[in-house]
Amino acid sequence: MFLVVILIIALVIALLKNKPEQKNDQSFALLQQQVNLLKDQVSKDITSSSQLVDERLKSMIDSVNKQLTTVDKTLSDRMDKNNIIVNNVRENLGSLSQATERIREIGKDISSLQEILRSPKLRGSLGELFLSDLLSQILPSVNYSLQYKFKNGETVDAVVNIGERLISIDSKFPLENFIKLTELKTEEEKRSQKKKFVSDVKKHIDAIASKYIVSDEGTFDFALMYIPAENVYYETITKSDYSDDKPVSSYALEKKVVPVSPNSLYAYLQVIILGLNGLKIEKNAQVILEHLQRLKLDFERFKTDFDVLGKHITSAKSKYDDTDKRLNRFEDKLLQSGQPGQETEEQPLLIEK
């Protein structure tokens, strides 16, 4: 706008210069007046534009300040959250470090335990411990015994008594060759070691069958061979490509020895519990029958006494009725003899029988 005014003024001056000098002062004054009016209008427009620019600039500054405040608050909140996350990560890393250290210590303990368990005697004791714990969790203490000694001098790890019969359980399983089998890499080495393992197991089955199936001392005609690890049990009962001999499971059944793992022994013991409950029910039923028999005898004696009492009551009632009749006749005669002017024949004083 200001540039337009300047151009107009310059144009007017140029026109004035081109006109004759005799131009009157009135025209110049009019032009001066118009220039002044235009100047005032331009000044007003500039003032108005300046105010509008100030207002818009202030509004923009306020908006920018608000946005900056919002951004600052958002950044502050995010920083707080990030700090919390960082602290949590630090705590988790600390816990993870502690857990890693504990795992490392457990690994050392496991390695130490493996070294300790290389002794067959200690492994056997551990198997006995596992067997004892499993029996105590499932069966009442009166229904099993540990380290049971037979009259022939042999001692079995545990027996379960069902009524008057016993089930022998052995937990001394040969693990040496199985451990070696798991450490081998080549197929040929595994085949050779598997044969040794199968041979050890079959020898152990023979020992169980000869020592712990003692019919003369009340055992059942079978025994249980407890294998304290599921992977060893699986390797024992399954037919392997590394051995051409008869499967261990078939050989064991021929010898009447049943291989059991912790899980399968639990199932066997559940069946035994059902059998024990059946025996209890049978004993209770026998006791109930004995009580019923005694009640029957008591009832028969009571019925006999009751019949005798009934006969006595019937006889007494008959005597009562007969006596009542005689008493009534005696009363009638007594009344008749007591009336005045009544001729009476002399009657016997005794009551008729």
C-alpha cells in the first residue's frame, strides 16, 4: 500500500512539471489536499495493518508457547516413564544376574552330585530312598515294610503286604553301562554297550527271581523291579536296534519279574490300594454277617420266650374268664339269698369249680 502511494505522488509531481507554470495555486492546493488525505489514509492503513500483525503474531506466539508447554510435559512424562523402565531393567538385570549365579552354583552342585553318584552303592541307596518316599506317599505304613528279611537270609528293599501275601520290590538297578551308553557317539560303540547293558539287566532279573520270589514265605509268584528313572525304564523295556537278543521286557515276564518306573509303580500301587480296600470290605462284610447271625439267634430265643409268654397269657386269660363267670354266678346267688321273703334252698357255700 505504501509503495502505491509513493508511485501516485511521483506521478503527480511529474504531471505538475509538465504543465505550464501559469497553473493556478488553487489546483495545487487541491492536489496538496488530496495528497494529505491519501497520506492520512495510508497512515491509518499502516496502523491497522500493524495492529493486525501484532495480534496475529501474539496469537501465534501464544499457540507456539502452548504447544511448547505440551511438548515439554509430554517429554517430561516420557522421560519419567523411561527412567522407570530403565530402573526396572536394572532391577531385572540384577535379579537375572543373581539367578544366573544361582544356576551356576546349582550346576556345580549337580556336577558334584554326579561325581558322588558314580558309586553304585550310593546310587542304590538313592533308589531305595525314592522307593521309600513313593510308598509312604501312597500306602499306609501298616501295608508295607522296608528292608524286609526273608528266612533264607535275603533282604529285599521293600515288600507290600496284601492280606496274607507279600509283593517284593527291588530298587538296586544296574546303571553303570547305561551311563556309559549315553556318553557314546558312534553306532558301533552304542551297539556294543547296549549288549552289555541288556546283559546286566537280565542278570539282575535272574537275581530278583531267585532271591525275592519265595512262595514258602507268603510272596506272590512275581516281584517288581523298580527302575528309578523314566528314561532308563524306557530304554530297558523297548526293543533296541543295538541289540539282537530277546527284549528285556519279554525276558522279565518269563522270569515273573515286572519292571516298573516311578509313574508305572504309582499305577500298580493304586491297583494294590483297590485290592486292600476290597479286603477291608470283605472283612467288614464278614463281621456284619457274624453280627447278623448273632441277631438271628437272639431273635429266635426271643421268639421262643415270646411264644411261651403268649401261651401263659392265653392260659391266664382262660382262667380269668372262667373265674369271672363263677364270680358272677356267686354274686347272683348272693343277691338272691339276701332278699326278704325269698325262700331259698340251702346252697353250698363253696364256689363251683
